[in-house]
Amino acid sequence: MSIITILFYFLSFLAVGSAIMMLLSRNPIHSILWLIVIFFAISGHYILMNAQFLAIVNIIVYAGAIMVLFLFVVMLMNLNAETEPVKNHRLQLIGVISGGLLLLVLLSAVMKTQTMLPMEMKTGTEGLIENLGKTLFTYYVVPFELSSVLFLSAMVGAVVISKKD
Amino acid sequence: MDIKAYITLAMVLFCTGIVGVLIRRNAIIIFMCIELMLNSVNLLLVAFSKMHALSPAVKASPTYAADAQIFVFFIMVVAAAEVSVGLAIIVMLYRHTKSIDINFLNRLKN
């Protein structure tokens, strides 16, 4: 077993285990902390695939900005006690069964294919900042500029929605 | 590494997100599960980009298999904008109902 395989399985089990713990924990703060662990595991996968720019952006944007925003809102609303009412257990069972059935169908479709398609691990230049920056500002300038308009409208929208009326 | 391993991992994460949306009632947890689903799709896009980088046809392409990673970058941009608006909606919901249980949202019916 090579070091890449070992790291892949370690990061995968970390991500899936943290996802399950995120669902099972009653306290919203604990769920947010488990989600941060998932984001770090996914960033580890990006580093494994030599997508360095996305690994850093994933940590900065998701684990740094978005999850802090979630934590801020949860603490603002003082929800860190276990306030969630008990849900109907039959509905929960139905939800788990239907999600599991979807997973079963998707996995069986993937496992049916016989071809091996290898991936380029830990080498390759297409994930480096130099290459991505050149691509972004050469071929994707218009979407990049449009995303700034999207941010402006999201900012105005958030202010307008949460304004006290 | 085979691409199937990454497809399997992304599917497991995505279905975990779906189960979370179905079984939890806390609006913030549901929102976090949506983020988890977006992240599993991002992971799969990067994996496909690295698979595509091995094909000989990609050397002729001017963007050299970086399109998928640019796409992931834009998904992150949109997710950041979506989170700010969504959390504003949740805060407003909490201010009106003193709860973030999504079952209170069925009052929107009438």
C-alpha cells in the first residue's frame, strides 16, 4: 500500500465519520465544529491531488469565513443548548432509509463499470496558482466580473432582509 | 488512485447531506448539510479534472484541464454569497417566531 492510498483512506474515513457525527450531535455548536473537520479533510484531499489553490481557498473561505459566520449566528441566537424538539421517529427512519436507498442505487451504478480510469495524484501543474490565474483572467474574465456583481447584490440583499422593519 | 474511489467518497458525502436534510429540523443544520453536498460535488469536480489531465487530448486544449478547478472556484464564490443571504433569512425567521424549527415555516401557507 502506497502512502497515497493510506492518506486517501485516512482522509475519507475522517470526512465520512465527521459527517455522521455532524448529523448525530444534538448541539449545533458541535455540528459546526464537525463540519469544520470535514472541510479540513476535503482540503487534505485537494492537497493529495495537487490542487493547492483550491485547498487554501477551501480553508480560508469555508472553514475560515463561512463557518465563523455560522458560529456567529448560532451564538447570537443563543442556541448552544440542546433546544431541538424531538422529531417523529418514524419520519427520521423514513429519511434514513430513502437516503440509503439513493446511495445504494448510485453505488451499484458505479460499481458495475469495469474500466479503470487512473488519476494523476500529487503531480501536475493544472492546480497551481500560476496556471489557474492565467486561465481565470484569460478565458473566464466575464464570469469573474459577474461574480463581483453577485457579491454586491448578495450584500445588499442580506442587509435588506435582516433590517429591522 | 482510481477515479471510482473518489466517486464513491463523493456519493457517500452527498447522501449523508441528503439524510441530514431529511432527518433534522434545525434550519442551521439543514443549511450546513447543503454546504456538505456542495463540497462533495467540488471534490468530485477536482477529481475529474485530475483524471482528465492524464488524457492525451488535454494537451491540445488551451486551458489544460484547469476548467473544472475554475468551476469549483466559482461554486465557492456562489456558496459564500448564498450563505450570507440564507443566514440573514434564518435570523429574520428567528426574530419572528423565536425558533429556528423549520416546521414553523408552514405558517407561510395561509
